[in-house]
Amino acid sequence: FLKYKEDATAEDIKDVEESIAKLAENNKGVKSFEWGKNNSPETHDEGFTDAFIMTFDDVDALKKYADSSEHQKVVEKIIAASQAGRVLDFWTKDSPAK
């Protein structure tokens, strides 16, 4: 989840969004990728506007992704443009590894 800085430009935000999407597309260990803007009528978002969800083939694929230099470059862009972020890693009920 991302909350952008007040002074982040539309270009900064687009660059982050496209960079995350490209990272997911170019990583063989990513099984699926979804992204969207908050559209909840509830007022519990605390200013977070974007959600990115990546599903990985397995723990090794996640670790390889997280440790990659490409991921670190995107993280730098995210840090530059965002006020706050939240990262959650979780197993679904059908996950083989728990």
C-alpha cells in the first residue's frame, strides 16, 4: 500500500506505478500481479491510495525478487515519492508452504 507525498507529481506517481508493474512482468517468479487505486467509500484508508499485490511461485521466488538489484532500484523510487508504505507477506489457505 502506498501513500504519496503531497509534493509528488503525477509524473512521479506514474513512474512508480509503471516501475512496479514492469518489475512484476519481468520477474519469472511472479505468478500474478494486480494493482489499483483506492475507491472505497469508507474513510479508513488513512491516505493510502494505491495497492499492489504480487503472488509468487514460492518462498525462494519471493526472496530472489526482494534481494534483486532491480527491486532495490524501484524501492528507491517509492521512497522518493511516498510518504508512507505498508508491505504484507502472507500465505493463503491453499498455499503449499506455511
